[in-house]
Amino acid sequence: MSNRAIISTPEAPQAIGPYSQAVKVGNTVWLSGQIPLVPDTMELIDGDITAQAEQVFRNLAAVAEAAGGDLNKAVKLNISLTDMNDFAAVNEVMTGFLQQPYPARACVQVAGLPKGVAIEVEAILAI
């Protein structure tokens, strides 16, 4: 018997490829990368990097809740940006969604992201 569970919620965008919103094994949850899609419309949010990052973190929070946790259970975040000049704005948004002590984190600049967005964030939770 497997203790692997697929996590899915309509409160976050549905997968736009062959992947799950999250997978839970035991007390660990791996959240797939989220981009600034609005769940109800599956359209990209309008706005600057702050608006995009807020939507990404709302999406992650919804998946974390569906898994029985919240973003404060995150042990690792991976942030991909197409412009490292957005680093400070994303940090500010992140502090609005997580409390100290913050999880481990990586932030990298990439050449491109799905649908041409400026940010994608994935997370690992321990719940």
C-alpha cells in the first residue's frame, strides 16, 4: 500500500501540463511551481512583479491548505525569476505570506518561464 496522495484544489490553478498541483508522502508535501494564474479564469494576472508574486503566493497557499498545512510549514522554497532586479519586491511579498523563521530558499534567474511570466515558485512542506 502506498502512502502517496495527490493534492488538488480548485482554489489554485489547474495543472497546465502533465503534473499534479502537489504530492504528499507521509508528512512531506511537494508543491509544483505556481505562476501568476488566476484559478477561476486560468488567465494571467495583470500587473507588475508585486501583483504577480502575490498571486503566486496565494496559489501556493491554497495548495498548502488543501494538503492540510500552510505556507509556514514550508521547509524549502525555490523561486525562479526572469529578472533578478525583481528580487527585493518578491522578498517583500514573501514576508507577507510567511512568518519567521523563514524556510530555506533558492532564487535563480532563468531565461524564460511558462506563458512568459516573470516568476514561478515551488515549495516543500513538512506538515
